[in-house]
Amino acid sequence: MLSFGVTVLPDPPYQRMIELMKLAEQHGFEYAWTYDSHILWEESYATLPLAAAQTSKIKLGHFVTNPGIRDATITASWYATMQDISDGRMVMGIGRGDSSRRVVGLKPVKVADFEQRCAMIKDLMNGRSVDWNEKELELKWVRKELPDIPMWIAGYGPKALAVAGRVGDGVIIQLADPVIIQWIMDTARRAAEEAGRDPSVLKCIVGAPSHISDDIADAREQSRWFPAMVSNHVMDLIERYGEDSEARARGHAEVVRRRDHPAAHERHCLKPSLAWDW
């Protein structure tokens, strides 16, 4: 089953982000995502509630947030609060923290810590009791009649993808190469099966920038900022596992070799996302 979403940069003016999310809802898109990088763009933890108040059907979330720039319990509580405000329309995309942490001089969250925090956030934001910092915590005000907030985990390397398989409801992939996608989903589903979970329930979201134009050169110019940004993840993989390793997968290195950093991001670029059973 295939569904469509859009990702809107949280650039000023903030009203434009809300306008585009409302437009996506009017045209039948199922998801409206935005980024979470508080130095590069406006603080989307402040603007997404405004979008929730001005929409009624479209699902809302981050593509992606992370558990390392804020206390993980704040992230869980914020999503639980947004689930109430939106009347059950929240979806969480979460990764280890790339631009959000690197821009302030921090490295992405270590994989072991990432898994521990994701597992805690998933339970806490959905009203289940957790043990955290030697304390038992529970958001007793969570509305039990609302559905669980799904957690979609972004990852490229085998360790992060294993976390997606063990903890997540799906995998976020910010690339659109079918060979790489197949390798990523196989890796995550193998970890799910090893953890005793049903691997077939692990969903796949693919996000890639699009620019509609008859001018191919201009279309590439307008959209190439995104693979340049994503290539940070690919470079990490190559440095850790080597360019010819399985972790690279076919085509990973090409993203790096062809990347070209533009001067600035396209304002309020719309990035389509596709969710389906891969």
C-alpha cells in the first residue's frame, strides 16, 4: 500500500510552512513532515503545534528529530502533548542527530544510547510506564483512546538499522535508489526477526527532493542540496566500514562523489515522502 507525504523546511516566515501543510492536506497527502535543526532553521517544536491547530486530517511529525539535543523525556512529553492537540495525528521520525547536533559541535548520539532512548521515548509518549534514571515515569494524562504514535527510525548503517528493526515501527530512508532501499530494509527486517518481532510489519518511508521543471539542469540545481546534506551519513559509513564493504551497499559512495554543496537551501522546499510495504 502506497501513501504520500511532503516535507517542508521550517524556514521563515513560519506562516508559509503552515500554508504548505494545509495545501498538502487539501490535496490528499497523508503526511506533513518538517525538520528539527534549531540553528539552521526555525524551532519546529514551536511551529508544528500551529500547523496542528490549522489542519484536521493530515498526520504531522519530524523527518527527523533526535533524542540528543533535548532531554529525551521532553521529546516524549512533547509528542504526547501534540497527540492530544492534533487528536491522534502525530507520527515520529527519529535519528541519531546529524545537522542538529553537528552544527553545535556535538557528534550524533552513540548507537547504544540511541536505542535505549528510542525504546524509552516510544513507551513514555504512548502512556506506558518506563524506568529511566532510576525513576519510574509515566505520563498519566495521555489519552488512552488515541492510537499509539508510531516511531519511524532513520538509519543507513547496519547498527542503526538494527535499532530500527528491534525498536521501530518503520525505517526512514532519505535516498531513492531501489538497490540501497532493498539492502536497508533487508538489514532492518533481519534484526527484527532476530529480536522475535514480525519483520513484515516494519514499514518503509522514502524521502527525496523533487523540483518540477522542463529545465533538467535547473531542477538538479534546485534539489542537489539535499543529497549533499544526506551524504554526511554516507561518509560516516564509508569511514567506518570502507568504500567496498557491504555497509556501503551498491551506490552509497556515488552520493558522496557527486555531491556539490550549494550556497543555501531552497526556501520552503517541498520534499515528497512515500510510505509503503517494501
